[in-house]
Amino acid sequence: MNLNQVTLAVSDVARAIGFYRQLGLQLIVENLPEYARFCCPDGSATFSVSRVEHVQPSQSLIYFECDALDATVQRLQALGVQFSMLPTDQPWLWREAYLSDPDGNLLCLYHAGSQRLNPPWRLA
């Protein structure tokens, strides 16, 4: 089994396209005003957005891994993207930065390197 994609609810697909393209995702399907799908620039995962009348608040958190996290955050800040937490080293050995998309969907940009799949506490 492999995770193919995650789809988030948004109120304005065109606005979401602009936001997620700023993050660096590559638009591969555009069906305005209802749907868009992106390919992550590294790997083969996809990510999509689907229009709803009202986005419900969610506690779900979507993680996007970045090799150059600090440089990515600086680039996005220069474009006007606001972060709720700038890159911070976490006790679980990941470096994370938090932000929200225009509909309030929670996102984390992070760098984990080899710790992503092989932390010291990984089960045998």
C-alpha cells in the first residue's frame, strides 16, 4: 500500500492554486472552479484541493518535506506568506515551520532527513 494523495477542502480553487504553486507544488490537473491536483516536486505524491461552500475548521495537519527548509521559508516570507511558527528544531529530531493556507488548513513545512523513517526510537 502507498499513500497516493491528500485532498483538502477549499472555498476558492483558483486562490488555492496560486497559494500552493507559491509553495512549489506543480499543477497537473485544473478543473475550475471545482478541483485542482498538484504533483510534489520531489517524489511521486500528489496533493489536491476540492471546492466546498464552507470549509470546516480541522485539526488535521498536512506535512510537506523540504530539504532546504530555512531557505524555503525565507523565499515564501518574501512573497508575503505568513507563518505561525518559523523553523524550529523539535525534540523528535525534525525541523518544522507552521502556516495555514487561505482557508485555514494547517500545514507544516519540515526537514527530517534520515530521521523521518529511521529515528533512534524506531521499532525493530
